[in-house]
Amino acid sequence: MVRQLPFDRSTLNVIFVGICFAFIFTAYFTLSNLEKILLNSLQHDDPTFHGDGYISQGLIYGSFSLCLWFAPSVNSVLGPKLTMVLGLIGYEFYICSHFFHITWFIYASSLLIGVGAALVWTGEGSYILLNSQQDTLERNLGLFQILFTSGSITGNIFIYFAFLGKQYIDEATRQLVILFLCIILNVGGAMLLLSPSRTKGMRRHNSRSNPQTRNKMWYPRSSRWFKTKRGH
């Protein structure tokens, strides 16, 4: 006798993508929180370097805010999975840029990760919707959020031990931290490549949704940004 899983296929998709995001954002949030300290220590070793963590963060979120206007169009063409994978390129450049003592490269990668973040989060929202029904959407969002935020625990524990007893972040420690974050990011990216792009269950759930619900929910295949149908 075959035992049924406590979750259906669509819920398992949400859980899997949540785990992928836990790895990806372990890398990003850890570096984002440490960037000011790392760049200050880098300036101590290399006086020709003038990068600033606050400027980098400003470039990231400025680019992110602007590119959110265009990310839905990319998602409508590529679909949520490919949109998220494409966005990860920006995260890769951003983390790897900290291996080098080049100010303009770090700033350019900050702009690029803003573009990538817009794609990643637009694709993620679309993916969750495609794997949810009206009565499971809130649960799936909660599951994803729990898994996604849990990644911060791993990153902070690693940094605690890496920086333990250090008053100054030397070059070897900086390189070790960046290498660790690159590995974590690539693990998350590889897992995301293995996630299903679309399943029969997803199509079946969408076809059974209430027509009024579909009118209120945004779908990635929509190519009309500013037109919506009014439910009757």
C-alpha cells in the first residue's frame, strides 16, 4: 500500500524553491550586512581602493527599484524559473567582485545585482502563484518565507566563528568569507536549475481556479501591464 505524501506536488515545489532561496540569500544577506566592514578593511590594506559599502547598497536598491518596472515583461517571455536563474547572474557578479580591489567593478556589480534581484523576486512571486490555489496561497507564502529567512542563521554562525577574536579583518579572512559565500550561492543556483519549470499539477490547479480569482491574480504570461479585467 502506497502512502500518500502530506503535501501535494505544488506544495513540494514551493518548499524546494524556498530551500533554494535559503542558500542564495544566505550568501547575499551575509555579504550585504558585512560589506561596509569588509570594504573598510580592504581600504586599510590598499589605499588606492575607495569603495564604500553604503554607496554600494544605495546602487543596489536604486537599480532594483527601477528594474522592477521591466522585470514582469522578462518573466512573461521566459517564465518564472528561467527568470530567476537569469537574475542569479547578478548575484554571482556581486559576490565575486569582492575578490578584487577594483572600486568601479564593485559599483558596477551593485547595479547588476539590482537588475538580478528584480528578476529573481518577480519570478519567485509568479512561481508561488502558479503553485497555489486560492485556499493554499497564504500557506505557501508562509512556508516559503520560513525557509527563505532561515538561511540567515547559517551565514551568521559562519561569520561569528570566522571573525571570532579578530579586531581587524585581514586579507585571508576576507577571501575565505567570499569563497564560502560563492559556494553557498552556487549550491542554491544549481538546486534552482533542478526545480520543475511547470508541472501538470500546476496547470490543473490553474484551470480549476475561480474565474473571479484569476481576474484578481497576476500571471506571468500576461503581456498587458496596465489593463485588467473586471470581475462580474
